[in-house]
Amino acid sequence: MMSETILRGLRERDPRGIARAISLVEENDPMADEILSSLDDSLVDQAMVLGITGPPGAGKSTLTDRIISRYRSLGKRVGVIAVDPSSPISGGAILGDRIRMMGHALDKDVVVRSMATRGRLGGLCAAAGAAVRILAGSGCSVIIIETVGVGQSEMDIIRLADITALVLAPGLGDDIQAMKAGLLEVADILIVNKADCAGAETLAMDMESIAREGGKEKDRVNVCMTVASEGRGTDELLAAIETVDISHRETGERRTRREKAYDLEVLDWALEMIKPSIIEKIEKWDHVRKGAPRLQAARLLGQE
Amino acid sequence: MMSETILRGLRERDPRGIARAISLVEENDPMADEILSSLDDSLVDQAMVLGITGPPGAGKSTLTDRIISRYRSLGKRVGVIAVDPSSPISGGAILGDRIRMMGHALDKDVVVRSMATRGRLGGLCAAAGAAVRILAGSGCSVIIIETVGVGQSEMDIIRLADITALVLAPGLGDDIQAMKAGLLEVADILIVNKADCAGAETLAMDMESIAREGGKEKDRVNVCMTVASEGRGTDELLAAIETVDISHRETGERRTRREKAYDLEVLDWALEMIKPSIIEKIEKWDHVRKGAPRLQAARLLGQE
């Protein structure tokens, strides 16, 4: 498929064209740059990018499904990038497939793309950023990035979002506690899902107090209670998202985040472009693997 | 504290010296290189580095605690690097602290260091690698790296280990499914913890079949059933670890992994050394944030 064909496919919202365009990015194909350069930047500017993160078991996928349905009922075309911790070799695309199966399979205005975090050619952040652009270019006015919010690179992806919602649920165990603090820092909206389960109120209070300790002003902590399995709380959540969106537009926060996100993508690409030459140098280099690796790196780069 | 004092502290197994040395690495202090260069390489070579990974809620910390106790009863000094997904700003060190509290607090031959994945100056892989060296240099013959096995950088850390054990438990929900495939590829030993719970046998069979599909030969799939809360299965697990260790030494796999791990650290340091100059370039660069970020990166690097 030529880039012109793919670009027409994007304009015509052809699922195959969209899938092909994102694959080109993932394959580091130079044609991807042509496509990304030819996209309508105003569509990218206008789209709202919503990050949904949280630990496994919090109900992110079910909640995402509810959010998709709600935006669809408002007539919006929705793109979903499901960042999938599994490998492309032996399983990938499971989260994405699951969402697809959950009721939007026949809806051409819901475009789901899953991205594996492992076995990648390029940087995850760079690829996800490109996918956001492509989805926006194909007319998606809402783009959801869903990640299991744990790893370092997953946190970087969340920085691509205009608005970030952190989903937690009661009863997820102790490890979750350790994650919360880090995630709360980046969240604009805190969602307590499974709000009908024991411990939900305590969790909500807990989250509010951690968020405040982390330096957030009280009026910036938005806590939403949801029961995604029954669709409860989705309206309130969408209202909260809209409130944050308006506030971010008014204060300039939205623009600031977009600029930071763009530069993060540039950095990610730059590092990816430099990486192969360093790997090649290391492979060709007859070095003794002893002592401080940083000194070896300095020697390698000639910065000794 | 001067590097000579710190080095003496390491030799004398002084907890403050060890803590200071790892902090110097995390702070990118040049003194860290002096210390790392002066360590006894044979201690680093001899230590066994065991990676323990798995999703939140699988019981990794309890199991790690059991493994520590067992190695302690064999007279071994044990180091633990707990990679903590929370942030150092508002909470960090929770996993590490928890392990410390669990019965080894007064034991000077159990050294626990937690490392946050976020808000870092340097690369996580580089820092964890240095911590392994420092712990080995302070006489730890077993070094456990515990991570929540989800993110990309966390997977890289696991590549620092000589032997990797993946801990799963029944009833952790659907998201876990998505992680398993990717994690199984790197695991030498599969642990089904909470083996007294419903679904444990099914999970064990499931894991074996995914591992085999992923290309592992049947005789290389080691599945251990444990109930860490009661200490059940720990002996069998240690036996499995020893079997894998002996096999890796005989086949040369251990040496191969060590060399790869070393080069991975060098790569991580090299990228970290290059990163600030790229960030500075991006910051100083009067660029229009539109179009393909990869082209902007190429322009920035002069590779257009």
C-alpha cells in the first residue's frame, strides 16, 4: 500500500488503512514519516487524549468500554490505544482484543489498537504518540490510552495524555499500595471502581489524602466512584473529565502538556535513532566486562 | 564519606557504607565509579543473582521472605533489591520496607535496598546493576532482584539476573493473563504460589502449556507449587533454583547471560550519558511542534 492510499484510507476512516499506518510506525518504516507529516494537524490539536491507568484487576477495560459507549452516544468517534504488557511473540494484543469483543466490534467509529511493550523495534512512547496522531487524523475526537500503570515506560506514555484518570478498586492487595503514590502524582481524576465493594469509601479517602500529601491542592483532586460492571458513575466521570478539560484549556495547561508530550516523543525518537549505533559499537568492541560499567560507557563514547 | 571509607564499609559489611555506595550510584556521583572499579570482581562473579518477578498480589514479597530465610539458614548472606513502582517523592521504598519488617530487620546479613522506577536521575537498569555489584562486594552470595514484572524497564532489569523465577497465583483476574505470555519467555522457573487455593492446578497446567508454546522445551519448564504464607514448597523451590544454576554453569548459559547483562548496563549508561545533551538541544531548539516527531528528531541530530 502506498502512503497516498493509506492517507486516503485515514481520511475515509478505513480500518485497514489505519491499522496499516500504525504498523508502519511500529516497523520503523520511512513511509510512516510521510503519513505523519501529511496529517491534518488541526485534527490532532482538537482531539482529546485521555489516559486511563491503574493496576491489573481494577477494572480498567470494563470502565474504558463504558466510557467508549458514552462518547459514542454523543456522536464522537473514539480511538483506543491499549498498551499491552504481553509480548507480541507469544500472545500479544490480548487487552485490545478483549475491548474489541466487548460490544464495539461492529462499530466502525471505535478503533482499537493494542501495542505491546516488549519486543519492539522503536520506543513505546514514540509509537504511541504516532498512533494518537494517526487516530486523530482518521477523525477520532476522543483518544483513550489505556495502560497498566506500573512500569517506567508506561508512565511516560501517560504523559502523552491531556487528561489522566487513575483507576483503583478496593481489595487489590498490598502491592497496589506501593503503586498508588507514584500514580496519584500524574492523575487528574481518581476513580474508585467497584465502588459497591467493601473498602471503597476508605480507599477514596486514602487516595484523597495521598494526593493532597503529594502536593495537589484540594480542589484539584477529583474523585469519582464507579461500578463499571453496571455502568454506574459513568455520567459523573464524563462530567469530571469535561471539567478538567475546560480548566486545562483555560489555564494553558493543555498546551503545556501537549508541548511537553511532543518533545518527549522527539527525545524518544532521538534516543531510538542513536541506540543502534551504540549497540553496534558495544558488539564490535573487544572489552573486558569488569569494573564500573559507566566508565566503560564513557570509554565507548570517547568521553573518558 | 570518602570512597576509601565506603569501600572499607563494604568490606566490613557496614549497612551505612552499603547504603551510601548505592546512593552515590543513584545520584550519579563520580565517586560511585571509583567504588565500583575497586570492588573485588571475583565476589561479583561468584554471587548468584536471582530475579523474582510477577504481578501484584501473587505473593512475591512473602515468598522472597521465605527464600531469604532458607538461604540464611544455609549461612549465606543475602542482598535484596526491591524495584518499587512507586515514586521517591511521595512514598517510595514501600516494598523494601515491608520486606525489612518481615523478620529480617535485626539480621545484618540481610541487606535490603529498594529502588524506585520513577523520578530517577540515571537508568534503572544501570543503577540496579551497580547495586548488584555493591551487594556482592559486601559479601552477599545470593542477591535477589524483586520486581513487579510489567513494564519495559522492569523486564530489562530481570535480564540482569542469572536465574529468573516468575510468581503467579490463582484468581488474579484477566489482566494477569495478558502478562503471563511475555513473562514466561524470560522465566527459568514458574512458581504457582497460593497453591492451596482453587485454580492452582489449572494455572500450573496453563503456564506449562504457554511456556511450551513459547518455544521452551518440556524439560526446561520448571514449575514449583508453593504456599509462601505457610512456607510450603520453599525447599523444592531452592532445589529447582540449584538445578537451574548448575545447568546454566555447565552449559555456559550463566556466562552468556552475565556478558549480555554487562553490555546492557553499558548501553543503559551510554544512553543516560547522551540523554541530557539531547534534552538540552530540544529545550534550546526553536522548533514547531507539528508533523512527524521522528523527522524532528532526525533534524535535531543532523541526520536529516
